[in-house]
Amino acid sequence: MVKSLPDSIELNAAVRKEWQLTGAVLLSDLDRMPTEMIRSADAVIEYEIYFRQSTAVLGEAVVRIKADLELICQRSLETFKFPLRSDNTIGFISELEDEEKLATDVSPSWVEDMLVDPKALIEDEILLMIPDVPVKPGAELDSQYLNDQDDDTAEEEVENPFAVLKDLK
């Protein structure tokens, strides 16, 4: 079920022949994943990448991703299931001006030497979907880590340099 992706694909050939890559890859095979927030390094990421022609830019790819990850809640440190579902269209550009030509629902992806890294496309989509601070729904922070807010306001009043002006009036 898990098969390796090529390191690079020649974009012109992929777009002209409308290549379709389908399969699965292990999360541990992706280099840029935030491993400190993901418990399931052996999770299987199902992907589908369909290349197609575009009149506005070098080409487009429809990237679909499906996976169920176990993330570590940053509030309770418990694991929870986080479903990844993505259906995104990517437009390949080689000049900044080309970004303006993209439709509003198409995300730009920079291409150099007309080569595309399909693994990087998958990684980019996953990184955009994983929350910066994963929090399990309904998780509450342990009260021992919370400080008493009354203490903070009292300190602010004492340290306020304008408190002296109040007496002058």
C-alpha cells in the first residue's frame, strides 16, 4: 500500500499528459513534519495528485489528502485523533507576476527548472492543515498551571508610574 514517490517530476510532461499519482506514504517519510506535536509517526497518508493544463500559469495540480493523525494536545498532553482531509488546487508559477493570474481558489507553488517535488506538495498541504497549537476538543488546562489574576492587577497598580499624579490632583 505504501509506495515511494519520485524525487521530482518534469512539470511540462506531467501537465501535457495529465499525470495522476495515487497511493500512500508514511508520515515518517515526510521530512518537515512537526514531530513534537504528532504521536502517530507511522500514520498512513493517502494522496492523489492530478496534474492538468492551465491557460493562466505553467500548470495546475489538484492535491487530495486523507489521513487520521494522533496529535498531542498542548493543553492536556493527551493524544487525540485529528482527521486530515484536503482537496486543494495548486497553480505552478515561476515569476511573482504570475500569482496575480491565479484564480482565488488556487494556491501558488513556486517552480524552478520546471521540476516539481510531489512529496513537497503533500508536505505543504499537511503543514497547512495541522494547527499551530493542537488542542483536544474539550481539554482544560490544569489549574495548578494558572496564576491568580488578582495578583497581577495588584502588581500593575503598584508599579504604575502615573499613580503619583492621582495624589497631586
